[in-house]
Amino acid sequence: MKIISWNVNGIRAVYKKGFLGWFKKENADVVCLQETKAEENQFPKDIKEIGGYNFYASSAQRKGYSGVCVWSKLAPESVTAGIENEKFDSEGRILRLDFKDFVLFNIYFPNGGASEERLQYKLDFYDYFIGYLGKFKNKKIIICGDYNTAHFPIDLARPKENEENTGFMPIEREKLDNLVKTGFTDTFRHFDKSPDNYTWWDYKTAARSRNVGWRIDYFFVSGNLVKDLKSADILKDVQGSDHCPVSITLK
């Protein structure tokens, strides 16, 4: 089973850049997008109705903001938009798909850069979500998305310069430590410990051409799923957004 996750920075924008052709070429079993910036009725019809896939979406109450969606060949037993907390669910950041053998979370974690209040919102989101995972003890869990946090110095090109910037502050990185402490594994690092592997590059500074980036898009899986991992990849050559897709393949 192949699952892909991608922050597209606007579904309508990436649609105009050949998204549908890319989607069909990948032929993944599940595709999860973040930052779609659209309500479901604003998605182009032909990408909501791709043959062989079930489609689900969640949008923010605020227009043109946040949003996530999922295509899945396998029909889930249930789909839930949110994590049972209106403070976080109103921003359209979470889709949970419960399958027979596992639970998949597609999440667009908040960015804490706008203000101190938004940083606290991000930290609260992490804390609540990690606590919420306690409801799924003994379940096989996959958590994919844009986490908006680089975990270790190896995960960004310029760690020293960014220690006091949101996305790499110790208090943010600690939340990923906590996720690991609860039994979750960073799938990419499970296979690849090398530097210079990033998933986001700043548009304004043309950082992608120089590979001055951050790895902030992840698949974390529960410990009982690690044995089923076949691979985890960063699809760095895929254009269309300031992020690139990431993927995992399971046995």
C-alpha cells in the first residue's frame, strides 16, 4: 500500500500546474493533501471524481484558509473531520479515516509564526492531539501531514540561525519528542539518516534551487506498524508547491 502526503499551498493553484496528471501517474492507494484553501464545492469537479477513489474533504470556517482532503482506493469504515475540539476543528486541519486494519490522520498542523497567540495555539494543538491519540490504544496509526516543525538540526539547512524562529524553537521541537515518547516513529528517518533532505523551501528567496530547506512534512506511525514499513520517501522532484510530497509504502 502506497500513501502520499503533500501540502499543495492551494488546490486550485496546483490543479493548474498539472496535478491531475501527477496524481494518475503516481497511482497511490491513498493521497492526502494539506492547505487546500478551498471548500469542497470549489474543488475542480474532475479531481473530486477520480475513478476508483473515494474522496473526502474538510475546510476551515474562514474562506480560502487551511483545509485538507483525502483520496482513497480503499473505502474507510468511517471518516471524521476533527479531533473533538471546536477550538481546533473550526480551522479544517484534520481528517481521520478509520479503516479495518489501521487509522489514518491527515493533519495540517498550525504555523506559529504570526503572533505569540498563534504560537501558543500551535503548542496547544500538539498537546491536545497527542493526548487524543490515547483513545486509539493498540490500534495501528498513521499520522501524515505538514507538521510545521523541523525536529532536529539535520532537518533544516540552517539550524543555528533558526533556533529562535518558529518552526525550530525548542518548545516546538519538544512536541515531536513527546510524540516519539508515546511510541511513534518518524518513517523517513527509520530508513534514511542523511542530511540535506527537505520538504519545504521558501519561495521568496528561491531557496529550492539551492536546497536551503526544511523537513517539516512527515509520516509518523505507531510502533506496531513499523514492521510493515517497506519504504519512506521524499518526492523532491515534484513541483507545483513550496512543499514537495512525501510517501510511505507498507507491506
